[in-house]
Amino acid sequence: MALIVQKYGGSSVGSVERIQAVAQRVSKTVKAGNSLIVVVSAMGKTTDGLVKLANEISKNPNRREMDMLLSTGEQVTIALLSMALQELGQPAISMTGAQVGIVTEAEHTRARILHIETDRLLRHIHEGKVVVVAGFQGISSTGELEITTLGRGGSDTSAVALAAAIDADFCEIYTDVPGILTTDPRLVPEAQLMDAITCNEMLELASLGAKVLHPRSVEIARNYGVPLVVRSSWTDDPGTWVTSLKPQQRSLINLEIAKAVDAVEFDTNQARVALLRVPDKPGVAAKLFGEIARQNVDVDLIIQSIHEGNTNDIAFTVTTPILKRAEAVAAAIAPALRNPVKPNSDEAEVIIEQDVAKVSISGAGMIGRPGVAALMFATLAEASVNIQMISTSEVKVSCLVNASDCDRAVAALSNAFEIAAKGETEETITREQEVVSCPPPPAPCPVPSSPVRGVALDLNQARLAIRQVPDKAGMAAKLFGILAQHNISVDMIIQSQRCRIIDGVPKRDIAFTVPRMDGETAQKLLTQVAAELGWGEVVLDNAIAKVSIVGAGMVGQPGVAAKMFGALAQNQINIQMIATSEIKISCVVAQEQGVKALQAIHAAFELAGSEKFVVPA
């Protein structure tokens, strides 16, 4: 009936009894007339145990030897599951990543898949066998036949890549939760199960720390149109479908290292509204965007930079036709936001700029590739285009530039990323189509009633702030180019709206977040070049949390940001940074308030269900 790839995680195969239960499920699927490839992880906590052993031998284990060691975990599982299937009378064969033909880069512990040689795999399928594949691993493309591993979440990546390579009807990911939930059930037991979610929404949630699917697996599903479903290993419930538009034909060569960016987008119908020197305290953003929502003003990008003293800057963009309304709201609320301690100085100020354009790059392949944003900034610098605002998400980087620079910026980016540009209208149509797109197997999925699909919390980030960066073309390119050279991924990027003239040079602050484990290294690298490039102090803060809302239905819904900010204000949680894309709003808050922030926002959008989910041990 169907060609299916199934993947079972470590908890699903954590004991002999669980492996036998998986074998029963697999056998049942085959008896229904389906052909099956099964990808498995190492049993339970096996990988953690192997890492511990390595660390007892060496404080800095050789990466090649780590791949050799860690790849053994999955080999135990594939042999045992194949035996269990054979005991049920189901023909099966176990295969390592190398044997199944998964060819990767020669990058130990974090290799990306180049291509999959499917001849042997398909031959066994045609013989009626279940092929049980070791996830998380492959073999290098060099003649040395080196074993490589794909990094954290690699079994998800193996499964979806195999599904793409053999044009499977769909790929099932079996895990210890019943599907994709509105948030982490360990933090909110009433988190609600979603019937379906778009690939773009899932990419954002996965990259924000939702551990059900690894971002790289969702990236492959999106790029190759693989219908993907997440289900519980313990029940027969239908789970959650991850949906996408049918993509354009892509080569299966360089499967994971093909174009990271698949679109350059632009919108010349934009204006910027900035409020400078507003009090840095809970409730300010809620008050501003609450009034904006009441006036039915639809906001596009929102950024809030790091604080300076006791004040902060908030900027947002709107379409030109509603600028007058937005300007009136900002001007009316500014007096209420002025600092009561110093009423005659440092008053809140409203700045309006009409001659601006938004230029963006987007693509699922941007995740975890530090050089993509750096190349965008370098390209704009080479074209003498200065960046006024930066806003980032997992699948998009947007820059606000002078309207007169738009054509030059678009042409330069299209050339740099070897793709054609498209305007905002076409891109908006694509987003609307994706919301209702469903794969063939399940019943049609409904358009979600809430504009917000999920809430995510990331407690593994650090923030760096660079004071007094010269406000000229090329600064962002140099800054993020240095980090890219050292393979440090950057998440949120915020450029302050306040410009100071120091020794005749206009300067702004730039803040961004990186994985916490890279924070000190990034600070050291940037401090070393600060004097040479005319920067001020480089400040590191490890005590932050990023809480985000995601939903394709947020487009054209003015009150969404106000509701999020209001929930934080009601709980006396101060917002330190804000960054947005069309389908995501992220706020940086104090680390100790992260869980409280997630719970407050989840409740505000009424995402809880009647059932409580308990994650198995």
C-alpha cells in the first residue's frame, strides 16, 4: 500500500520489552501491506553512558574516536530489533549508516548528509524485508571510509533523509509524547496536542528548543516535501502531521548542504516608528502595543534593544498607508512613557522614517549555519547599503534599509545567494497557502482558531552587547563574519535605534544571542578586535532566557504582540529584548523568570487542553 519510514527514539527502544513492542508494531504495519524502513536510536541512555566513558578516559576526546565509539550504540539496537522481527516471522535485516549508503561530509561528530546510495536498500525492500537502519551515522565521502555521526538529533535526520531519497509516502517519528504539543508538557502539563503544524512553524519551534523533532529533519522535510508525522510509541493515536507545500524539484546530491537560502524578499511599502528613551520596566511594551492593537494598527517588525541606563528603545514597522494612525498612537502614548524620575530630561521621543524598505533572506537551510547572516551583511556592505534595523528568526533575516538602496540590495543579495528575488505580495500568498496545506495520508487539517500555535522556552542562550559600534556599512559584516569564521551560530540580532555622535562618528549598540557554551569564546574574540574596529565594551550576560510564540496565523492580527507583552507585564516580568518575524515573536527575559514567562504566555493565549500529558521516564 505505502512505502513508509519509521523512526524510534532511545526511550522507545530502551529495553528488551520495548524493542519487542516496536517489533510488534512494525510487523503489524507490514501485514497491512506496507513496505518499511525502520530507523532506530541507541537504547535508552546508552549514548550518555558512552560519552561518560570517553570523558573518564580523556578530558578532550578525539572527535574521530568519539564517532567510532558513539556509533556502536545504534548497532546494538538494530541487531536486537532485527532479531525480534525475525522471531515474529517477519524477514528483516540490520544495516549501519555506511551499509545503507548514507554518505556524509568528513566532519566528525557533526557531519551533514551529502547523498544516499539507495540500491542495496531498495533491493532488500523489494525482497519483502524490513530494513532496520542505525540512525545518527553515516560514512565519509573520502576514500578512507570513515564512520561519521550527524550530531544531536541525528536519528531524526537519518529517517527523513532516507524518506526523501527513496520518495517514501511518509515518515513517522515515534517518541515518548503523543505528538507535537503547544509547549513542553514538563513545564505545562495541560499543553494541548496539535493535529497539524506547518513546516515553517515547526522549524521555529524545533530551533527554539522543542525537542520532539530536530530542526535539520524538519529542514529536509520542507525542502523535499516529505510528509512527516510525530506519534507516540505507546498508543495508536494519530499524532501530529507536519505539513508543507510541494516544493520545486531538488537534487538529492548535496542533500543537506544545498542552498541555505531559497528566497530574497523585499517590501518597499514600509515605514519605521521608533520610541527612544522609554522606561526600562515591566508593562511599557504592553501599554504601547495594547494601544496600537486597540487602534487596529497591524505591525510588522518589532525590535527592542538592550537597555541604556534606566531607559530603552522600541521600534516597529508598519505599512505606509497606516503610518499616520501608528504615528498618532505613538505620539499620544509617549508622554505616559516618560521617565517620572527625570521629567525634564531624557524624555521619550518619537521618530518617524518613511523612506525605508525591508529586505529579507529566507530558507530552511539557514539553521545552524553561522555564515549565512554574515554573508548577507557582507553583501550589503559591499553594495554600500547601510543597515538601519535587523530582525532575525530561525528561517529569515530581515534588514531595514533606505528605500533608495532597495534595488541595489536585492540585486546584490540575489547574486550572492544565486536566487531570484520576489516581492512581498507573492511571499504573503505563499504563507497563506502553507497554513492550509496538508499531506495526502491524514484527513484535511483545519485552519487553527488561535493565531499562536506554540510557545517555546530556550534556557541555553547567552547575550552579548557591543557598545558604540560605528554606524556605517560593513560593521555588521565584520562582527558576524568573525563569529562565522569560528563556527559560532547567532540567534537574535538587535541593533539599537538610538544613535550617539562620539568624536564625530555616529555609533549604535548591537546585541545578539549565541549558544551559552559559545558565549565566553565570542566575547573574547570580539574584545580582541574592539579597539581596531572602533567598538566599545563587549558585555556578556549568561543569565537570560528566550521565550517565543510561533504561529502562521499571526499575520494580519494586530493584538497578538500586545497579548504576549501584557501577559509578561501582569506577572511583573521585564522584557530585555524583542525580535520578530512574520510568524514568531521572541522576548529575552531574566533567566529565573523564564519558566514563569512561558506559563503566563501559554495561559494568555488559552492554549491549554483538558488532558494532562505525563512524559514517561
